[in-house]
Amino acid sequence: MLDYVFKTHTPKETSDFGRMVAPYLFPQTVITLSGDLGAGKTTFAGGLAHGLGIHEKVISPTFNIMRCYFNAKLPLFHIDAYRLESGNKDLGLEEFIEGNGVTLIEWPQYIQEIIPSDALNIVISNLGDDLREVHISTSNPAFTKMFAKIREEFVW
């Protein structure tokens, strides 16, 4: 299991973390992104998108459930599962998760049954002001080099 916890001190650092993760992603990568409202999930997502070469502004897909960004090195499928807590979960999201891009899932606990066990899991906690604690983990050994880079760049 790859597992690391670190802090970011500004929104830019949280965005930079997302940008730094992007080069290590590959088709069918699934990233779960958890954290309370205002924790920095969309800031991370924007950095990730920028790292993938997406120049569109990334906004949370809360009311749409999913936003797709195709003009990139890898397509990004940004899912917000919050509204699926008690609703119909048979929306065909598996097609995107198993597709040719990167799938970023906010509020993953609501669709846990379709998330691969080797997903890259990120939890962002708001510690006050701009300080964030980021916990990143996965069982997928394909991310070993990425974890080494994160440890280099983001020291606790």
C-alpha cells in the first residue's frame, strides 16, 4: 500500500499538487477525491486538469453529476456523486471509469460499488485558513514513482 500525508499552505500549493499528479496518470486511472465543502477539491481538480493540458475552467459538476473535458493529453471525466446518495445510480458511469481517460470522483462513498479497488484515493481536510492536510493512498504499484515525487515536493 502506498500511503502519504502532507500539508499544503496555499490554494496554489493545492493546485500545484494536482498539476504534479497529472503526468503520472494513464487511461482508466480512477481518482477518488474526498473532503468537506470548501476543503479544496475543486482547486485540486483545476490543477489536475491544467496538468493534463485542459485550458477550460474546471468547476464542480454538482448539479450536472459529470463534466467531461476532451481537449487534453487524456480526457478527464469529473464526477460529483453527491446527488446520487439516495437516487438512481444506474447512469452508465462505469463506461467512463473503464474508458480511455482519467476519472475523478468527488463524494465517492455514494458509488463505492463501481470504483476499482486500486483507485488513487485523495482526502483533503481543511485545517483552517488556507492550510490543508492531504492524505493520498493506493494499492496500485503503478503510482510508486508519483509517490516518490510527492514525498520530494511536499514534506510534512
